[in-house]
Amino acid sequence: MRLLITGAGGLLGLNLALDAMRWHEVTGLSRGRLTGAPFPFLQVDLLETGAMVRALEESRAEAVVHCAAAADLDFCERNPHLAHRINVEVPEQIASECTKRDIRMIHISTDAVFDGRKRGEYTEADEPCPVGVYAVTKRAAEDAVIRASRQAIVARVNFYGWSASGQRSLAEFFVNNLRKGSGVHGFVDVWFCPMLVNDLADLLLALVVSDLHGVYHVVGPQAMTKYQFGVEIARRFGFNEALIAPQAVEDSGLVARRSHNLRLSTHKLSTELGWPLPGFSTGIERFYSQYTQGYPQKVRSYRAEQPG
């Protein structure tokens, strides 16, 4: 299958492209130039008129996984108009063009569409109530994509892994600091369901060739606090877990408000795919193995050069 991946320089986009190369003809799309990428890529600014049409025609895509987004929560708070253009208008246009061409589309959304006030797990049947500009734009994009393409999949995700910059995931934050012996904070009141980005990539590739459509929670099946997440990384890597100080998110000084409970049920996805999702212990072991085998250095060798 000819697969076009937007945001191919990002944490998810790059890892997805590297995994997908084993089975598909991959073209990556990035605003910045990817140095040494082992797959064809198009340097495209999706905000330019007609940019996606040209990308679809040049790549001859049969499926699109739209990973590109303005994902920095504080940036979105400071730039709401630009966040809306990138996070809502662009995916809506992509979905519309995919519908015209009968192209399969997976749109990457986020667990942050929920406000975290519910006790227990959120299911796909729960009505989102986003908090903050980023979450509001991602929620609006979900509706826009589904309206424009009835066969599209919206995947709500939360993931960690090795990025080209070495600084894109929470896991990298803990590894980078704990390895140097630097103290860090971990939120004890924010629950989430982390999934290794490579496990997420495997699931997205399974969804690309499936007959499924609609909204799915594609996250880890085990919930934990961000503090616990850091402790688990410290223990697996042999770092000093005492360097992680527990902290409440309200005391962090972050600009954008964070939801406290992002426990998402994965029952719908695992049932319809017909197999259980990879657990946290499997993911953290794979993450550590990548560390020992030089995978972070490999990924960093493809770092995107942002246009001036």
C-alpha cells in the first residue's frame, strides 16, 4: 500500500514511517527537511493553499495517517488562531481531499479531549469536554474529519518513545535527566495510559488495512500517574528513583490546564481487532531494549531541519 504520513519528523510520524517501511511504500511529509531519511519525503507546509493536493498527487497515496499537529499545549494557548488553522482546518481539508479520491485516512487525536472529571475510564461513547485551546482544537478536528470522511478513523492516543530531537516525549524527559543525576518532578494527580510509540505504530498499521471507521482509543491498557511512569522508567533503566519528586500539577507553573484523569478504555479497539493491546511492561521492556541497541541514536540521525 502507498502510505503518506504527515508530520514525518515528529515522534509518532517518524517512528511510524520507519516501522511501516517493512510492509508499505512510505512517503513522509514534513515542514522541515529530514536529513538522511530512509524513505522518500516531501517538504511541505500544510498551511499553504493546495499543498496537500500536490502531496497526494505526487505520492499517489492510497492511505494517509495524519500525525502533524500543533501539539505544544502552552504554544496553543498563546496562539489560538494559528492552533485552529493547524489542528482543525488542515485535517478537515485532508479528509475532504481523501474522500474525493477514495483514500483511507487515519487522523491522530488525543486523550486530552476529556476534562478528566469522570471517575473511572472514558469510553468512546462518552461526550468529550476539552479543556484549553489545544484540546478544543483537537476535539473540533475529530468532528470535522468524521463529517468530511465517513470512512476515516480518529485515533485518540497517548504515547512515548525515542524522537529525532531527543526531547519530545515524557519518557525521554525522565531518561535524559535521571541519567545525569538531575532531580525532576512527576505529577501524582494526573492519570494517563501511556503506550510505546512503536506499539502504537503497529496498531495504526493494522487499522489502515482494516474495515473499521469512527473513533477509537488507541492507548495503553494500563493507567498510571505520571509520577509512577517516571518511577517505572527509573527502575527499568537502573536510575535513582529518589530523584523524582512527587508534585501536584497545579504547582507546576504550566500555562495550559491539564486534565487529572485520562484513563481511557481500550475495550472497543481490542474487541474489534480481535486481540489484546500490548501492555505497559511489554512496552517499557521494548523501550529499554531500543536504548541498549542504539535506536535513539538512529532516530536522532534523521533530525528535521526546520525552514528559516
